[in-house]
Amino acid sequence: MRKLAFLALSLVAVGCSTEIQGTEASPPEATGDGVTVAQTQAFKALRSDTHRAWTWVQHADLKTPMHLEAPRGTGKPILVKGGDAVKTTVSFVDQYKALFKMRDAASELRVERTETDELSMTHARFQQVVRGVPVVGAELAAHYDAAGRLASIDANYVADLDALDLEPALTVDRGAEIAKADVAQRTPGIDVDQLPASDGKLVVFALDGRAPKLAYEYSVRAVFGHEPAIWVTTVDAKTGEIIDRYNNLQTIEATGMGVLGVAKKFQVSQSGASYAMLDATRGAQIRTYTAANQETIPGTTVTSNSLTTWDRTAAGAGAAVDAHFNATAVYDYYKTVHARNAIDGTGGALVSTAHFGQQFDNAFWDPQLNQMAYGDGGQYFRPLSAGLDVVAHEFTHGVTSATSNLRYQNQPGAMNEAVSDIFGAFIEHSVKADPAKNWQMGEDIARQAGLLRDLRNPAVGQQPAHMSRYVNTQQDDGGVHINSGIPNNAAYLMTVGGSNPVSKVEVKYGIGWEKAEKLWYRANTKYFLTSTNFAQAATGVMSAAKDIGLTPNEQNIVECAWKATGVMQGACATMTDPKSTTPAPSGGDEPGDSTDPGGTPGEDDGSGDVGDEGDEGADGTGTGTSRRKPRTTTTVTSSGCSAAPHGTTDIGALAGVFAALGLAAAARRRRR
């Protein structure tokens, strides 16, 4: 690729491609990354019309803008006070539709929601449609500042769909039969007649650079099998071929401490001479049920005839107490810290079911029933409801489902997992601060010493900590529990500072817990889209950093964390301690201040640090992953979307995931 130079324009091809920066006064001509002459002309018109130095980020797979941003506080407002954000956005996009490779914004963008947040910023989110049929994972979100200036646009837009034939050859009922048969074949012990499926939704499927196809999308519930699952199954509406499937049952195989004999206070309701686990004292009800070791959801309400004796079951005694108490802690955190009224944001009940199944070494968030279910554990785990970080992780899936709705597959799925891990750490820290344990997942509930994941040292949980170790796989819904270690470590580094165990890049300071949790909450609820990948997540977090008023120095810290993990490229800018009064330079990258992530990550410095992955694979053997270093030259830097080659990697050696617990037999199970 030739380097193209132009004033105040950073054109980034994202998705394992290149970033181009320059200084001359004209936009780029067409390039091999899918930038067309029409796009550059529209971009030039945008800059000329608005007199703003816009930044354009091109999606390497979709060949359309994934991020458009202008410097904060510049330009004239276009959303007047009390105006319609939907009409304003559609009009803006339509005026510069050639930049988006769009034909008609009004017919291709269907509003999903609008909101004005606590910063008086207005956000409008749209679903891409083709003659009314939604395009899976294709969205556009516009963000206006308090004055009504358009601050940025995030998008995943699929171009050139107008000629697509939208007449299905199969009936929706026939598609459902195919979907259920596929799930039955994949789920031992379940008869196809036992499988309820949602009404089929007609969609256009064009994810991951695949040719667009008309399809039906179904949600097939198989939660009562040996391996509970809710399969989102996409069936070609022309041929009946299964073109995509992923398990949307957001489960956890964590370690649950269960009953530790610690007295916990919680609210219940009285009915006659009996009491029930129903807390109605908050802005949302908190309800706790028991499945009585059956595979029933929600089960029956946990009750007692005494205010001091609860849940004294033969198996998992006290698990319902933990579930109820920890759900309350999660509610209180989101309400107090983020002014969020319950998981759905509108006061919906927080529902938990304890004692699910017999010796069930798992727990899961059911996105259709919007509730949690916890097993009592068995060979490997204590009752899973005992781990506050586990409970926080699972309920955060509900927050994500109600906001960004990150698709539970590939990089968006890994971001979904990472967000839950990150808030598991934040919530645990809010209840009991511990600089080491708060960054560990499930450390309290294993029957043997160990933990599930470590955000400081992802290798402890057999996860990659850097894009050069990214694992390409068809298993685990594209590695959602594996590759989440990369954004996990970025969150750790930007919060408290430290060094990435692979690149050795040091983030000298952190922005602190309070700012970090506000930063990640805003990014997930305002900027992440359904198909947000790692590179887009980084831009979303950076946008959120500006929104919440992080200083240029603090923004440098956040950016350095993404660079340390290889998601963003270049050397880290100069940083100073945020607690000091000396300001740091606010300019761009300053080589020499820190190790350049574009160098050779993973070199062993001989220190033997815990979590140093050295040259081993993610399975600890050096044979279980597919990797490459980011492509770099003197003028082009990788976007960090995926540093590993595309394709299928056998991760059957994931038994090492539970090596610290000695749980080799459980390694193939889904985990949170």
C-alpha cells in the first residue's frame, strides 16, 4: 500500500490492516483498502462545508467508515435545542452518503433508540435495513455534544445491498425445522420436539466479510441438556443451509464458595407467617428462586418461616442466600455509581435461580428470560452464586444485552466477555477493595486453589494478553472466553498501570478505579455497537474518555494501555502521574518514552515474571494457537484488529485453561 498524505486526516483501515497519516492538504485517492474516489470527494466536501478537521476510520472488511470524528468544541451546532436527533442524523448522513457508500439514508437507517445522557450529549442509534429487512450486526450511531455539535459517528455499514433478492424460497416454519434439527444433532440427549424456537426473523446476513445472503434467524433454547445452550441459528432462506450459529447462553464455569458461614444481611418480604426472598425496597425488585436441583427456570420462590434460618438444603446450603445478597450488591453498584436503575435500566427485576440441576458445575445468564441460574457445583466448584465477581459478571451480560448488545461471537463476543470480567472486578472492588484479588475472576469459589482468569496476567487463565497471541478458532464461539484476555489486560493497565506481559510495554500510571469504571460504562452503553471489534472498542473507549473529561495526560494513559496490548499501534506518549500537578504533553506519540508495541512482542527478558507468555501458545504447549506479529513498516502500522492469521485453529489443548485448578476434564466446557 502506498502512503497517502493529507491535512488533519487519519485514515485507518481496521480489521488487521493499516493506518495512514499525513500532512498535505488533499484527501486520498482510491486505494486498495476500498477507499473510493467518491468517498474522498464526499470527505473533502464534509471538511469544507463544516470547517472541521474530521478524522475518518475505514473498516477494512466492510470498506465503509467505522468511525468519523471531529475535534471536540469545534464547528457549529446542527442539532438545535429540542430538535429531532433522528432527522438531523439522517439528513447529515444523506448529505455525505457517498462517504458511507449509501444510496438513501432515510430508507436504509431504521431508528433503534435515542437518548440524552447525564452529560447532555444526545445519541441516536440506527439499524441498517434493506427494504425493511435488518442487516445482522450493521448499525450506525451518531453522538452530539451538549451544544448540538456532531461529535462522532460509529458504524458498521454493509454497502451495495440494493439488488439483493429478498424473496425467501423456504417458509419460516421449514427454516425452524432445519434450525431445531441442527441443534438436536449438536445436543446429546435432547429430542427435536423438546426444542422451543423463537419466531424466525428474516434478515440479511453479511458478517465477517461473507457474501450477503437472505436468511432466517432463530433462537433455539436447549437449556435443559447436558450442556445448556441457546443457539442463535441462521438458516439460508433460499437453500436451507446453516450459515451461522453461536451459543447465546452466557454461561460461567466458575468456582463458587457457597456457604462460608459468614452472616449476610438482606431484605425479604412477608406473607402471613412466612417470608420470601423478595427485596422490594429498591428501585427494582430482587427475586431469588430455587430450582430444587431440577432443571427448571425460574423455579419456586425461596421461603422460610424464620427470619434467621434460610436455605438449609442438603446440597449447596446457603447458595440462595449468596445469590440474593450478591444480586443486591450488583444492583446497588449500578444504581449508585452509574445511576442505572437495574440491569435493563428501567427498573426490571433482578431474578436469580439457585440450586439449578444436580452437581451442576456452571451458572448462566439467560438472555431470553433475563435472569441468572446457578448450579451448586460438584467436582470442581462450590455453589457458583457465592462468588460476587461471578454474579457481577453474569448480571453485566444483562446490562450489555440491554445496551450495546455485543454479538456473542468472535471479537464482539470476546468484548462482551471482557466487559463482564471488567465489571466483575469493578463491582468486587466497590464492596471489598483488594489490589490483587479484584483483578482475578472466580478466585473464591474453586474447590482447589486457583482461579478462572486474571486481568493482570491473562496467561494465568491461559488467555492471550496481546494481539500477537490472538487465537483464531471456530470453537468457543470464535474464542470469546479466550481472546477476552486482551481487552481485559488493557482495562487493568489503564486503571492501575503496569506492564503488558507480552510486549513488555509499560503503562507507567493508571487513571484510577473511579474514572476507569465510568469510562468503561460509558463506552459500553454509548459507543459499542453489536459488531464492535477490538479496534472499534478502543476508539469507543477513547471517545468516552473525552466525554467524561479525562485530561490529555489521562487520555495518553488510556491509549497507551491499548498500545501495550497491540490493539492500537505506535509508541506511547509521555505520561505523568495523574495525581501530580505537572501536566503532560497533549500531542501525539512520542517515541522513546516507552517500548514501541510495533516491535517484537513477547521477547523473554529473562525476568520470569508471572504471566509472561514467552513463546508458548495459549495452551501452554507452543502448539495450540495460530499467531503472527502485527504487520509494520516505517510508514504503515497495523490497526491491531487481529494479529493472528485468519482461519481455523485447533484449540483442543485448552485443557490447560484449568491447569491451575487441576481440572483437565472440564477444559472443554464453556466458562465465564
